[in-house]
Amino acid sequence: MARRPLPRILSSGTAQLARSREIARSAADSATDVLHPLITVSRGLRKLAASARAKWAATPKERRGPTLFLVAACVLVVALVPYGPLLALVALMGAAAWKGREKPVVKTGPDETEIARLKGLYEALVPYFSVPEDPEPLFAHGGDWSRAFADHAFDESGRPTRLRISYPPYFPDGEPASRARIEQLLHAKSGRGREYRFDWDEEGNRLVMQVLPALPTTIAAQRFVTAPGETVLGFTDADAVQRTVPVVSSEGSEDAPAVVWRTGPRSTEPHLLAVGQPGSGTTTLLRSLALQALEHGDVLVVDGAGAGEYACLVGRDGVLGVESELSGALESLEWAAHETERRLISANRARQAGHPAPADTRRPLWILLDRPGVLGHLAASEGRPDPQELLQVPLRHGRAAQVTVVVAEQFDTADGLHEGVRAHTRARVVLGPATAGQIAAVLGVEPHTTPTPQVPPGRGYARLGTGPVLRLQVPATPDPYDDTVGDTDRQAVLDLLPERRAAATVALEKVPEAAAEPTPGPFPRHAPVPAEG
């Protein structure tokens, strides 16, 4: 049977209905634009009336009579003033227009792009946070991501900057390998090139992932407000330490959270080891420590690289020597070992006699050894002792003798560090780009953040003894004789350097090869080691 054709009004009126609907919509939009001021004023009047009604309801009954009298008096005054009613009406309309203006819409939840990213993270975590035996899994393919994710925030590009994840109690969050898998997955899915911090709450079964801002690099070398025996290694996050130090940066004066390293007899980590890649800033760290140590003590520098990075210290007051050759380094470190023994004997004899320790034993002595592996290879080729062997006495007894040893080495030659150096340097610093395994090999534990492949010089991690791993940015302390560095940072280092001595070189007395006990005597404060030019 043939189909009947549709009525004409249904077959040919579709286009007319659509056109009529478009005309009506355009007319409504035009009317809204024309009447927008009237709508705004009406909305404002309604809000003002509601506010006045709420205030009247909140007024006590005994104060309503005086309030009415005051309002009536104001209305009478306005009515008697020339142009008073007109001005009152204009003021009322202005207040209503301001009160009824449309406020910007506040975003209360993620948009479609952010929801899609959250769903992707949820689906990626399902294999790690679910087991087949779970009757009500928190993570399941196609499940509700809002149950597991809370307190999320995103940046302008739609990548998450903060996310709190609830995971099931049976997840082995106490195993480092299990944690590492989750952190690696979140790092890859949330966007590389940023530094993330992961805070695990084992008791509450929650994980907070947060993107950390870059540490400022605008703080240059300067006199830091510290007590004797305290040294600023660098600066870290505000919530990582409880102490701040007033500093002057290129952006002005501020209180910056500092990583303060304490040395001396009461220190639990009197010696420091810094490891990094070439150009990572280990030499900058040693130069910064030298400038701070010269304020209260003496400094002996052994530069294994021999690149002249410490030439600015040659001949300065308080600098005992800057050695870059193998023979000079061995003589200087041999003198340092005997000086440590002399200090111990002098202080012990003074205590036994009931006298205070001599002043020359209380003045701090800093031994800065940069790139000992290079000198070790030279010593092995010439059949001479490794300079690190001469550090055993200062490392073991330096805390009681006010002797501090700082060793800086690179990752490619870090295997050549002696066991004594590794055992006694309990303060550790890692600078430059490094993997989590390399950082853990130096610091003892992995950091709570994800290392980034590109970092500025002087950027890394620090750990003092058994404390937490802290992010670190070393103050900008460049070589002031390097013309490629900015004038501001160079001048800051030059201002901190002590005055030059009248005689830059003084002969070093030979230490007897077989001396059972070093003879205590007055310590030549600033002239035991010949300085290299």
C-alpha cells in the first residue's frame, strides 16, 4: 500500500518555523540589550530593599522608634533642600545600579579538559590501587573518579598543580618501590619538566601531589645574620625549615628560609661532602663557605682541578694558602693533620691545668678540598700518598679541635672517595641534574620531590645528618675575576673578601717526618702555607 504524503504544513513549514524561532531569539536578545540598564537597576533596588528589610528585622524593638524618627528627619531635610529630591533619586539609582551589577562567575569545579585529565589519571592508577578480591573497589575501570580525587588545582594550561588522592588501605605504601611506581606514573601523566613533591599519609591512606615553585636565584653572596659556628649553605622552601635569615636580593629585602649548617664541638655533622656534575655549582658552594668562614676563622684551600677558581682568595687575610699542585697540597694537608694534633694536645693540657683552652686552638680552621680525585690520580702515577689519606686525622678529631673539612667531588670520580671521607662527612649536598638513584647514593635516602633535568647552577638537595632532604639553592658566589659574570654578583663577592696581607707568601716550616708528638706552641695565624699565584 502506497504511503500518504505528509500534510503541506508539516512538509514545507519546517524552514519557516526555524526562521521564526531565530527571529524571536534575535528580538529577545535585542530587548535584553535595550532593557539591560532597567534590569540592572531593578535588581539593585530589590537587593537594597532586601538589605533594608534584614537590617530592620535585626534592629531591637526599643531602637526602632528613634530609627524611624531619624529616617523621617533625613527625608524632611532632603525634601526642603533645593533639588534635594532629584539628587536623592539620582543617588538611589546609582546605588541600585552598583548593587545590581553582574558579578563575574566564580569557577567552582574543573572544566571539561581538566575532568578528562583527571579521568586519565584515575584510569592509569587502577592497576596499582585495585585487587580482584575487593568487593567495593575505590579504583575500577569506568568508576567514579571524584571519590578518589579531591582538593585538585590546575594551572593555565590545564595541568594539575595540586591533587589529593585517597587510596585503599591494602596498598603497600610502606614499600619504597611501590611508592616510586606511583610517583613515576603521576609525574609522567601530570606533565614533565616540573618538580613535584609527594606527601604520603600512611595513617589516613592519602597522597598529596603538589607542584613546587622554582627556588629563587636572586640572592647573591652577602653577610648573613648567623651566630659563630653557623654557616648558610643556601635557601630552601618556606615550609621545610623553621628559620629565616634577612637577605637582600635583586627584588629587595626579605626574610628567606635558610639551610643553616652548624659546625664546631657541639655539631653532630662537623664535616661536609658536596657532589655534583660539572658546572653544577660545587665550586660556588665552596667559595661561599670560604667567604663566610673568613669572618671568624682561617681557611686552607686545596684546588685539585687547578682552574684558578679560588685565585681571588690568594694573599687575603685569614687565607692560609691556596694550593693547586700535588706537592703543595700534600705539604698543606700534612701540616693540617699535625695542626689538628697540636690543637688537641694544647687544649688537653690546658684543661688538665685548669686553664681555658688557648686562643689559637679556639679559632676555627676550615680545610676546603675541591676535586681530590684529580690529585689522587696524580699521586698514584708518581707513587706518592693520596691527599685523602692525610685527611683522616682532621676528619676524626676535627670537631674537638675546631677543624672543619669540606670536600667537593664530581659524580664521575665520586667512586674514588676514601671510606674515611664517606664515613665522617655526615652533612651532604648534591648539586645539578641527577637521578633519584644518584641522589640516594649520596644523601642516603631519595628526595621527596622529582628531580628535573634542567636546573640552574647551585640548585640541588641537602641533608644534614639523619634529617630530612631539603631542596637547596646556593647563593650566587661567582669568581669575581670572571668577566662573563654580571657586575652585581662580582662586586658582591669582592666586597666580602678580606684585605690583602703585606706579604703574600711565607715559608712553611718542614714538619718532622717521624714526630711522636707535635710540640705545642704559638700558632702562626695567617702564614703557614705558601700561596699559589
